[in-house]
Amino acid sequence: MLIDNAIGIVISKIPDPTEQLTQSALISAQQNCFAVGLTTVDDCGLPFTMVNTIAAMQKQGSLKMRMYLMLADKQENYNYLFKRGIFKTPRLNVRAFKVYGDGALGSRGACLLKPYTDQPASSGFLLSTKQHFEEVAKMIADKGFQMCTHAIGDSANRAILNIYATVLKGKNDKRWRIEHAQIVSPDDVKMFGDNNIIPSVQPTHATSDMYWAGQRLGAGRLKTAYAFKDLLKQNGWIALGTDFPVENINPFYTFYAAVARKDLKGFPEKGFQMANALSREQTLRGMTIWAAKANFEEKEKGSIEVGKYADFVILDNDLMKAKTADLPKTNVLKTYINGEKVYEKK
């Protein structure tokens, strides 16, 4: 098994997809997204070469999906966007960089403050040096862009939060994000609020990991992990996502996981660590207007209002009133982007 940075040994040998294959894949992905009611997708860690491909497809009308792109943590991507500036069209927004702090909890690549309970010789690791993260944060801040950093373990979260705090220096509207924020020490949670750092989380991670997370973390650390409500309290809002293709593409599974904290079989009966479940309204906002705010797009999307894009879905279920067990069974009847019907259930 190759974990995190070691994967590059294999990836470097895989040929790049052709332009035709790339475009075909984007169109197929778009149809899958429309079928589950997605009208904007955040795509994280792309090369700058994809910007022109996506923009051209959107301009010619074959790619109707709105996209928020984060470029990968590579010098050529910084050179491209720093020279060009924020790239913004009605369907494309490129103003952010995706940086990877550590790996995943399942592979024991997440960087922890204390060793793994089921592997005492290891605490995981950071994917780059702290000096690298510090230099990148300062560079991105100086140029006025958004930094979005993958951090899962409590050590990785502490390191990135401290670096963010040093650069942001308290209250601000930079909207820098921590992606995932799964295991955060209770001593560090306040840094989100002190520096207006956005926790960008994926509720299904809690219900996917709950079967074995205790083995990795032990009972003590598990209690304060996946603490979405505690994170929400820091700024009064939180961004929610699916994390596909790692998790399922369906946002109604996300909704269900956030509210019920159960898997699709209804386990556990009383929910997983329900003290950190979100209300239905908080969850809906996290998937719409707050997600838009995390992308600097709350004035153009995220709610149905005069003057905003007519991006909306028609469902066969009322998410605010349906029985909890019926939430993941919700179907999209129609999806509209800019008032145009782009999907209809057959």
C-alpha cells in the first residue's frame, strides 16, 4: 500500500488524459451531478491547465455546471493565478488554492498530537514541512487569494490553524478554509472564531468513519471528533459538502448524516455523537447559502431571491418536514441552472 506522498511514484507513470477524454468525463460528471440536484461544484486541487478547458466548454454551452476551482499547491499554479488575477465568469470562479496538510484517518496518514491507539508507534505525518505551509500562506495572503487546507488530524489542524492565525491576525474577511477539520483539539477550536477561519466539513465522514474511528483514536479523542456543531458556533455558520468521489455524490446523504448522524441502514439507533448533530435549517444553510459564502458567492447564489441566479431544484420530498428515515430517499424531479432545465427525472 502506498500512502499519501508515496502515491506520486505511481501517478507520475500514468499518462495524462487526452483533451477529448477530459471533456467527455466532465460532461458525464455533469449529468451525474444534475441528477442529484447539484448546481455548483467545488473542485479542489486542479492544475491551471484545466481552467481554460472548463472555461471554453462553459462558453460553448456544453458545460453548464457552475464551478468553483481551487488550484493545486504547485509553483506553476501560483505563477498562473498571481499573474492573471482572480478568474471570474458567471459559471466559473478561480480564486483559491488547495493545500494538503496531512492524510486520512483510515490509512493512519492523519497527523495526530498523540500516537494512534491501534498503532502506538505512529502519529501520522504532515505532507510538507511547516516552513512550506508558512511560506505558502504568506504568499497567498500577500496576493489576496483564498487558502483552503486539508487537515484531518488534531496535530495537522493545530499546525495549520496557528499558521493561519499568524497570517490573518484576528478578525478578517479573507474566508480561509480548513477542509474536513475532523479531529480538532478542544483547545484549538476557538482559533476558528478568533480568525474567522471557515470549517468546511463533510458530514458523511462521521458516519463512514464511526465504525473504526474509535480504534484509531481511542474513546477520549473520539468524543471531540467530528464536532460539527461546535465548529459552527465559532463563526455562526459552516460550509457543508459531500467530498465525492471519496464519499457518495448524493447531497441528501450529506443532509441525513448531518441531521441524523446515522448510516443508510439507520445505525446507530440513537445516532452517532448526537451532541454535534446539526438542525435541518443549519444543514440546509450549510449546503446552500453558507456554502456560497465560503466561495464569496452569497450575493449571486445560495438562496432564491430577486437578483440572484435562478439555480434551484424540485424535490419529491420536503426536507424540513419529512421523516428522518426518508431524508436519504429524496429524489430530484427537476434541476434548473440560470432558469434552464438541465435535468428531469424520467
